[in-house]
Amino acid sequence: AAGLVLTRMDHPTFGAIACATVFSYFTITYVVTRWRTTFWRSMVEAEQVVKGKAVESLLNFETVKLFAAESHELSQYSGLIGDWKGKQLKTELSLAVLNFLQQLVITAGLGATMSLSAWNVLAGSMSVGDFVMVNAYLLQVCTPLTWLGSMYRMVEDAVVDSEKMMKLLAVVPEVTDAPKASAIQVQRGEVRFEGVSFSYDGVQDVLEDVSFTVPQGETLAIVGESGGGKSTIARLLFRLYDVRKGRVLIDGVDVRDVTQSSVREAIGVVPQETVLWNEDVRYNIQYGSMRDGVPVGEEDAIISSSQAAQLHTKVLGFTDGYETKVGEKGL
């Protein structure tokens, strides 16, 4: 706007300098920011690796100690830190290049304006007031340019930081509820697999034409080697995946015809790998009774569940009882 004002006030040269300064500033900001984004992305990825290694080592601290692998873990972590610091240095240098070029453009614009206006004052074609006005207008142009350049760089950096999250949000779920799916109403609790085949990768079947029935009140033990599909059967029952062929039925109802949440709420499970939330004992027990995504276990149900698991007496021995904070592996 200042450039247009100068152009209309019989100062077309100064208007051209102002417009050229703005154009050059934005061009350099865009080009160099896009260039330095590669360094920023590389640094962010290295930082994620460092954090992942730190979390992994801390969560498995017992294994590290049992195998006397502290020096090995420290060496690996130090190497990752060194790689991250090297990439961070490149990122900071690229930012310095960007800032230098931005300031160079602004300085060149101001210098050209002041030199030309001073020459015109000496030549008598401009007054001192015009000299002050021209430079004031250009300063009004340059000041917001600095803020706009910084904001653009920050937005680009934020986009890189959120790339993985955006890719995750863009993933289309493979398992979805059917239109107008209703909640399952379990009466007997009979489970039946009919000619079920399933593959994780779409190439090699983990299960092939599996059929069995577990009547109400009966128990079925599935025994087999690792990777034989035992856990897969449980995942298909909970509909964490959909079968490639066949049907999984509860009380004669295909689990694909009802809502996922109602199926999972109707089944009790003891996972192969138990997890403790960083909450109190009551919350961890109550977590097994979800309704509409909210733990709803009543106090009597919590106590009876604890007694069934032979935990009640031990929990009462804790300082805070059922309000005692617990966590995974003592963390």
C-alpha cells in the first residue's frame, strides 16, 4: 500500500523500490523456508527416535539391568543424541541464512530509498519533508514484513510437526459399523465361528476355514504354537478385524451386523499382556466395566471383582487402599 501511495505522489521510483522490496522479501522467504523445511523435518524425525529410545529403555529397565546392558543403551542413546544435535545445528544454520537474506533485502530497500531521496534533496527536486515522508513510508512497509515472515516460517514448522498426526487422521478405518447397526442383545452367550478365514497382509492366511461352537456355559481351550492364530481368534471375536471369509456369531448374530462397542462391552477379557493405567486401584478395576466409554463399575462390583482375583486383602493393606496409585512396572 505504501508503494502505491508513493507512486501516486509523484515518486514512482520510490514506489517501485518499495514494491520490489516486498516482492523480493516474500520470494526469498518462501523459497528459503521451503528449503529449510527439509532440515526441520529431518531434525523432528531424529528427535522422535531419541524420545522413543529413551522411553523404550526406561520401560524395560529391568531387562537392561538383568543383562548388564546399561553401557550399551547409553552408547546407543548418545549416538542418537549426537545425530539429533547435528541435524539441529543444520536447522539453526538454515534459519540464520533465512534471517540474513530477509534482513539483507530490507536493508537494501531502505538503503536504496535513503540514498536516492538524499540525492534528490541535494539536487533540489525533493524537500527535507519529502525525504522524511518517503523513508517513513518504507519503514511502515518493512516492519510488518518481518512479522509476516516469522509467522510463515512458524506455520511451515508446525505443519511438519503435525505431518504424522495428519496422516494418521487421514487413515480410513477398515472396520466400521454397518449403517443403522444396533446394539447386540446377548441372551445365552453362544459363540460360533463358521468357515472363518483371515489374513493380516491379504496374502498368507492366518486362519483358514475355521469352524467351532462354544455353547452357553461351556469352556473351550485353543492350544497351538506361537503364530498359529490363537490371539487372532480373540481379535475377530471382538471385531478388531473383519473376517475375509465366513462368519463370527454371538447368539446367532453376525458381529458385523451390530455395533462394535456393544460387542466389546458384552465380552469380558483377560488380555495376554495386562496393562496398568497410571491411576488408582479402583480405576484400574473399574476400567473393565465400560458403558458408552465411561467406567461404570459400582463399589460392590469393584470389591467382588477384587475378591475374585484374590486382591482384596492385599489392596486393603496398602496405605491408601483402593485409592493407591499404581502404574506399569512400578513407574
